[in-house]
Amino acid sequence: MCRWIAYSGTPILLSQVLFKPAHSLIDQSLHSRMGVETTNGDGFGLGWYNEYAEDTAATPAVLRDVGPAWNNRNLREVAHHVRSGLFFAHIRAATGTAVQQSNCHPFRHGRWMWMHNGMISGFHVLRRDLALAVDPALYPDIEGSTDSELMFYLALTFGLTEDPPGAVARMAGLIERKGHEHGIRNPLQMTVAVADGERMWAFRYSSEGRSRSLFFSTRVDTLRALHPDAEFLREVSDETRLVVSEPLGDLPGAWNAVPEGSYGVIQPGHDLIGAFQPDLQGAAAH
């Protein structure tokens, strides 16, 4: 499986999150503590929104490569020179599809970015049925062969740009329904992050009720009170948040497990968290 992080808050250099923490994402690419695999070396990707972009409809920038993250000079160069207030980073451990750039996360469509950890069980059996459910107008934009990208385009088909929680629920419902039709008991395992440049959503769900790990950071003002000497906490706003596959360090009180079968919204003002369940009827009716 994969590891990923999503950041929203005060614009910072990407290297502050990717390289600086004791158990950074780059460290996790070699020494994951909570992933199915210890090493995640089947490619990596970055996606970020440019804080200086004048056009609010501008697409996020994406950098992806098939090599391991731990020794990529281009990744280090970009991370130490790019500043963003909303960015994704992903390291991949392939689960049956090719190691190629088009299969590296995050995936992008217009203003939207998507990344995933997990799998569709029996994807080789379900792929055709799921692909046929993608809006024909969107289908030509699919570049790779992963279940993760197909999930993104199903969510777009089911109304991601208008109702992200509902669209992801309908996407998950379709996978559950098609999986059961083919005799697959537990079709879906997922932690997902999706963003539109202003807000970010994170989902944790699996058919078996034992989802891959996912954590969100404690409010910055609370952490400042707990750790007044932590320099990083003085540099970022109270609304700064991280969502991660596994904690980036051992700062006491910094990390909270995302509840099983739930989703959260990180946005200006109050963040939200709610229950998540696949919408089987909505998927069937779409």
C-alpha cells in the first residue's frame, strides 16, 4: 500500500513537511511503520496550488516520477523552492498495476486533485464494469491503469465538483455493489484525499471495517499551549492542518486517528467531520 500527506494552511516550503520532520514522508518511503509494506518505492507524486496564481480556475501543478522518493534530486529541488498553502504528496507501493508516471498520484482534473491508499479487491474482474460507469465525456481523460484513478473519475461522474461527500459515497457504493455481484466479499479499501484549491476532504473507509491508518493534526493553538518551544508552530496559522497516513513525528498530542468509516472537511473557518457510508442506491440510480 501507499503513504500520503495532505497539507492545508499557512503557505510554507514543501520541504518543511516532506523532509524536515523526524518521520517525514521521505523517511516513510523507506521505513513505514504502519503501512502494509515497509518500503514504498514504486513512484511518488506532488500536487500543489500556487498561492500567487491570479486565475482562480488555474489547475494545480503536479510532479510525478516512477523512481523512489528517497533519492530523487528533482523532488528535493522542487520541495526546497516551492511554497504552497495546499498541497498533496504521495509515495506509491503498487498493487498489481504498472509502475509508470501515469499511475502515480495525485491525479488531477481541472481544479481538482485526488490521491488514494488502498485497493479495489478483484480489480481485474471489476475493471470493465466500473469503467463503463464513467461519464463518456470524462473517460478520454483517464491516462493510467490504476483502480485509484478510476475511482477519481467515477467520483467526478457522480458529482464530485458539486457534492464531494455524496459523490465519493456513490463511487464507493458502485464498487461495493459490483464487487458483491462478482462474489467479492470485501471489495473496497480506501483512504482518500481530494481538494479543489480552497477546501480539502479526507475519507477513511473499508468494506471489512478495518481501514488503513489515517490521522489528522491537532489544532495549532492547542499544540502551542502544549509545546511553546516548537518553532514550527509559531510560524503557521491556527487553521493549519495536516492529514497523514501515519504520524510525521513523535510530538505528544499532535496526532488523532480519523475514526473508522468517516470523512472530514478542512476549510476556512470550522472544519467538519462526519460518518461515511457507501451509497448503493445513489450509485444505482445515477
